[in-house]
Amino acid sequence: MNMGNNVLVYAAAASSFIAGILHIALVPMFFKLMTPDVIIFFIVSGLAQIFWIIPTIKRWIMPWYYIGIGGTIILIILWIIAVPGSGYPIGETDVAIEVFQIVYIILSIIIIVKTNREKNKIQI
């Protein structure tokens, strides 16, 4: 992979890491308002997103990217249902998390496409 691809990989990892940290940061901010299952959900989601920097930076096999994209899409859908879909106000932290998650998805798709193109060039 060239330098441009390295930037994409590190940017994708950073976006996942930041979204994970922000998910975990929500717990103490709203601890008294959350039920235990919601607290656990935010902690597990945040830890998973923080973990995801490892397969992203190490460039593990492609299924890791697909799993990361799928999991992130699920988190976005759950947020849409739980927050704006339920009439709750959208906060700045919510917007930041969603932006970083969308950035992760876009960058991961670009990485997949570029990697597949590079593999196809090598096979020719």
C-alpha cells in the first residue's frame, strides 16, 4: 500500500477510536438517566470501536472491514431509532459520534475498493 492508503487506514482507525471514546464518555454524563442495559450497551459499543483500530491498522483480512462497516451501520440505525425517532433532542456529542461513524464507513469502503483494485492489477 502506498502513502495515500496509509493515511486512509489511519484516518479510519482514528474515526473509530474517537467514536468509541465518545460512546464511553456518554456513560458518566448520563449515568443517572440510563438503565443498566443501556450503560452496558454504550460501554461494549465504545470498547468494540476502540478495539477496531487493531484490525484496521494491521490490515487484517477484508471480512474485518465488512464486519466493522456492518456493525457501525447497525449502531447508526439504532441511534436513529432511539434518539431522533423517539423524539429525544439531538446533542452535540450525538452528532460528533455519528459523523465519526459515517467517516469510518466511507473510509473503509474506499480502502476496500482501493485494495481490490490493487489486487486486480497484480493478477493481470
